[in-house]
Amino acid sequence: MTDDLFSSGQLGSIAIDNRIVMAPLTRNRAGEGGVPHAVNACYYEQRASAGLIVTEATPISAMAHGYPGLPGIYTDAQVAGWQLVTDAVHAKGGKIVIQLWHVGRISHPSLLPNNVLPVAPSAIKPAGQAFTYEGMQDYVTPRALQVEELPAIVDDYAYATKCAIQAGFDGVEIHAANGYLLDQFLRDGSNQRTDDYGGSYENRSRLLIEVIEAVTSVIGADKTGVRLSPVNPFNDMKDSQPQEMFDYVASALNPFDLAYLHVVEGGIHGGGKADPFDFASFRQRYKGQYMANLGYDKARGNTVIANGHADCVAYGVPFIANPDLVARFAQNAPLNEADPNTFYGSAEGVEKGYTDYPAL
Ligand code: PHB
């Protein structure tokens, strides 16, 4: 029998009951100090029938923040808060990994300690505006990181991974997508460095590889996933040769034998038109488990699992509005519509558009 979305599977050492993954979704509803609280545990618990939950992107340090209301994974209080979440998901038989995030230049001094400038591979200001506690404000020109500063950032990923283990997660996902720090290093529209971290495909991949080495040495490659978005133009991103660059990255990841590679197969948030890219040949290069994401419905999800393109499929917006997405897919039941006005917080209280979408 061919596999489909409802087949069980194995991502490294993470056994999953089905191939329907909840994609990482920024929801801006953490408590004070970036501490997850009861309502966050309720939200994830409601969605625990996913084969795997990837949490919302979660800053690994105070400098990694770029939006209001984000949780963190670098203080004892945050670890205790996340423990509420992992306990709730595990009690329902679910699996959950945390997405480790550094936003790089997609931030604003008002969101950072002592109002310092955001950091990035190069001092290139992204077009657009930051979402801050004081409303939308133009992005600033970030400060280019000195090569001597990079080991401390790698250490922050390792420390966050230790925190994730303490908090009871089944694994971690390294966020190297969507125009945030690691992706800023990968793509030459944001990386104009002339040292060992810029220029060649190998040099631009170096920070990601160092982060993978550090994270996997803490938790194991069998519990580590990586997310890439080769052609997503969101956050003012571009690359002169995306196919060559990301084919190189896929090959460079193979030796790690990661739990999975998670791929955003296009552009998000109407960030512009994505460059052409052959995801089928990119996927051929990658030898491990492949998680496909972006715009999939049930039929297309089953198709890419049956034809071998993907081992599992991550659904984002459908999981916002349908806590029981797995049951709805199984029964061919209609889906609730998601309300974009409450994606990133709500003026009508934290539950609105968060934990109040009905199950069947
Ligand atoms: C967002 O907040 O819009 C956002 C966050 C993380 C992503 C993509 C988008 O990877």
C-alpha cells in the first residue's frame, strides 16, 4: 500500500502517527518575559493530533527578537512555561519540536536590549517596516556582525537547545528560512561579506553548518530538523543563483543525517514573486526525510507523499483555523476559514482567533 497523509512515519528518532505536520506560526501571544502560559499550552494541546507540531519561531537570545509578544527559549522561566506546552501535547499523544530563531536584521532597536541596532551579515537595510510595540516603524540599517562575534551566536543556539531538552521537547528545528539571520547569511542579496562567511556557496553556508554542528552535538542529529526557503522573497530577500546555492546547501546537509529537511516551496505573505526554482531536483539532492510546505491541501499533500517528493507535509494557516485538521482531512469535512486579523495577536483578548476556533 502506498503511503499517504495518514500513514505513520519516522523523522530521525521521532515517530509520528501521521504525516500531517503543524507548521511554525508566529502568533504573538506569549506572556511577560517571553514566557509561554496556560493559553499557549491550550492552543498547542488543541492541535496535538498533528503527526508533529513545529512551534512558532522562538528567539534563542534577547538579541534574536524581532516582534512583540514572542516566546523565548533561553531563560529558566521560559523553560518552565514551555514545559506546560510539551506536557499538554504529550498527554494527548502528540509530538512537538521547537523552532529556534534569530531574526537578524528583521528587528528594530525598540525590541532589543539597550535599543541597540539589529545585527546582520552585512549593513544592508531591508525594505519595509518592523512590527513594534509602538506600531509599524521603518527597518533600520543593521550592524554587520564581526567575525569574532559569530561563535557567541552559535553558542546561543547550543544553549537554547539545552533549554529545549529541559523543557521536554521531542526535538528542535533550526530556522534558516524566510529572511531571518541564517537565511540572511545564505543569500547574497543580504550577505556581501568578503571574509569566510561571504562569497562562495560554502562560505555563505558556513554559519548554518556551524549552528547545525553545535545543535546536533547537544541533542543529536536524529532530533534536529532544518527549515529552508530557497526563493521566498519575503523580508526583502533575493539571491543571484538560488538553484545553485540551495542545491549546494542540500548536499552539505546530507552528511548530518538530520531528522528532516523542511522546505518552504515558494514565497509567503505576498512578499513578491518568487524566482523560478526546481524543487523536484533540489529534493533529489537531499537524501533524508523531506517535509514540504506552502499552500498544500489534502489532495496535493497525498500526491507528493505518494510520488515520493515528500515524506510529510506541513500545514500552516489551515491549522490556525482547524485545531482538528487531521480529523477533518480524514472525514473530508469542511474546513473553518482563518481570520488574518487575529494571526498576530488580537485587541479582543488573547483567546480570540487563537483557542476559539471550533472542532467538528
Ligand atoms: C512572521 O511573523 O510573519 C513570520 C515569522 C517567521 C517566519 C515567517 C514569517 O518564518
